[in-house]
Amino acid sequence: MKKLKDILKNVDLVEIIGSKEVKIREIKFDSRSVKVNDVFVALNGTITDGNKYIEDAIQNGAKTIVTQEKVSRKVENVTYIYVRNCSKALAKIASNYYGNPSKDITLIGVTGTNGKTSVVYMLYQLFSRLGYQSGMISTITNIVGFKHYQSTHTTPDPVSINRLLCKMTQEGCKYCFMEVSSHAIAQNRIYGLDYSAALFTNLSHDHLDYHKTFDNYFSIKKSFFTQLPATSFIITNKDDEFGNKIALESKAMTLTYSLKSKSDFKCKVIQKEFKGTLINIDKINVWTQLVGEFNMYNLLLVYATAISFKIRSQDALVALSELEPAEGRFEIIKNKKNIIPVVDFAHTHDSLKKVILTIKEICNNKQKLITIIGCGGDRDREKRPKMAYVASSLSSKVIITNDNPRTEDPDQIINDMLSGLPLELKDKILVIKNRKEAIKTAAIIANENDVILLAGKGHEKYQEINGKKIPFDDKEELARAININTT
């Protein structure tokens, strides 16, 4: 066990009451999981205030309390650490506890509204294929070498991040590829980490339930880049207007990639099919298993990152041709019938539009597109009518259904989606709240060569309803529905 004094380095302290020689077992910010000799950090969270649970933490065995608030009733033999910012303190304490592992690994952060998961997963694949022991922290899974650990957030809490990074260094990982969400930046979950590179995909409307305004959302994303040291570098999307703004105030070196603008790394799409895409990078044609212009941006960013870390162009291009899509990201489900079922995580109107336009570019005029969508409860309401408009204006038929209603009334979510739609678009829409029945209906009405797009949940293996996560897998349900309706 470490001593308290050893894990307080670079923490912005206000006052310490008690001994710094206390031996520390683990760091906790949930009083229910506290055990004897743990440090309890009383976070001021978005849902609850950790200061309300200080006494519970002490009863469970905490010997050290970290807080921003003055504690009126102190307990003997408990050390009280007063700090200016609890979330930053948690991040630094966690990093110190695990030996500051981000300094011992090449850490690459990927941020943007869409594409984070795909880019991180493809980077992990590419570097692993080229023989570099690597790790990954992402929405779909966390990987240390080749061992998988369950993921609960796009970007975990600071204790989990540093624990994972520590495991990676112990396993000999040289690189870690990590999704960086706007929530994680705002909540200081990545505070104090030593990033070697930061990658930007794109920016569009999302998470305004949390950030309130788009300007706030952009400012939070931008802060990830402005905090980088001069020794790191940025790779940003030149074709995205915010990509040109994101690095303006950063000390880090900036590189750019694009399909349409003059940039450091360029890519040209030559041929598009549902089974893959032929592209040209550095005057060499490469067949990739991925589909869609948005994925070509992701691939190009992966290539640019590899080259920036001194990987030979020929090796990188060969590896690019072998990359597979991340789970639930434009994933085509094999089936007995000549139907093209696509499962995608698209849950913003911008990402949905990109996926649908990709499908329409490949389809002929005889192929119908049946889109199944919903919107999550307790989240940004502004995007709901936009999602319905994009789907109904670009699809042959739309089935609106439940996504993750969480604690919200599913009828209210659907009414929000339908609000303001013109009558001619509403005529394209079926409302089937039960997601399984919605998927079955799409399979019944689809003809040979038609496309079914099941959007919104992607890799998720559950539906969240009234606070409970009920097992549900879009891929399994869609495959089962199509095969049943073939026989």
C-alpha cells in the first residue's frame, strides 16, 4: 500500500487536517464501494453531491476524505484533505497512485462528435497487426494487449483510466488509443494525462442537454487541444469548419487530413460498394472493407497517425486494407435472403444523414431503404425532430420505435420526433414502439435487394427502460427477423 503523502503530488491543496502518513488501499468516489483504508473523494457530481456521503464512507472504513467543502463534524483518526477542485484532485491522485502510467506509454486521444470509436478501433487493429503491443479505451470495449475489459462509458472515470493504463504498461504496451468524450473533458476525467497526440474527427450538434449551447460544446472540445504541451501533435480534419478552428490556440504541432481540401494527408474515393471501397492514398490504390465517405475520413486519419509515428507508408497501406469496422458501425449482417441489413450507432441527425447518403450512393433506383430509428430518453430533445426529418426525407419508409427511453415517457419522445414534420413525410412513417416488433415489420416489408438501416444503438446489448438495462441486441434481432421471414 502507498502512503497518502505519495499520492498528493501536484494536487492543488488548500489544507490538510490529519496525518499524511496514512496507508492507502484504493481510491474511491462512491461511498458504497469504500473499504478499510480507502481514500474517499467527495465529487460534486451532475446527479448527486459526494459530500452528502462522507459519513457513510467513514463508516465503511475510509481513513482519508478529499473534499472542496468544509466538513463540520470531523472524526478522529481520519485525515481531511481540502482541495480547490475535487474532480481535478481525483484525476491527479489516481494518476499518482498508479505511478503516472500515461508518461510510460504513447497515449493518443481521439475526439469529435462522430467517428471516435471507429478511429480508435482501427488504430488498435493497425498497430497490433504491425506488431506493436497496444491498448484501447473505447465505447465498445477496453483492451489491454489482447485481453478485453468491459466498457461502461465512452471515456471512463480517472481511477479506471489510470488502472487500465497501468495494466497496459505492465503488459508491455507501447501505444494506447483512447476515445475522449466532451463529458470526460468537462468533468476533468482526463485531467493531467500525458497525451502524445490528439486527433479530431468532426463536430456537429450533440449533447446539448449537458452543454446547453453549441458554443459551449465546441469550447469544451477545443480545450482538449489547447491544454496539450508543445511536445505533442494534433491531426485535424481540414474539411470540417471546426477542424480549422480547433488547434488555433494550441502549442502542439498541427497536421491536417482531408478528402476535399489541400492538406498534409489526402485521400480520393474511386469505387463504392456495400462490400467495400476502393481508395487512393499517396498515389496507391487500396481496397478497404469499410463503406462510406465518413469511414474514408476515419481511415485517412488512421493512416495519417501511423505515418506521424514513423510507420512506413507501404506497411500502413497494407494494414489499412485488412481493417474491419468497429462493432455496430455500418455493420452489414449476413443473412439467407438477398436483403442488405445495416446496423449503425448513428444517433445524431448528422451521423444519420451521412449513413443514409452512403447507402443511397451505392443503391440503384429499384432498391428501397427502410430506416428504423428512435431517440434516447433523458437526453438532448432538440435533435429529435431533426432525426425524424433526416430519416423520412431520405428513406423510402421509416419505422419510429423506442431506443433507450430511460426514465422518460416513450410517447413523449416519439411526439417530439414527429413534431413539425410536413404531412408528406409523416405519410412515410410507421410508429411501432416495441423495438423487436419494429425490426420484424421491417423484415416483412423488405423485398429482395432492399436495405434495412437499424440505427441508434449499434454495439449495445441492452435497452434501458425505467432505470433497468434489459438484454437486447440489434444485430441478433435483425438477423433473426430476416431469416425467419425467409423460410
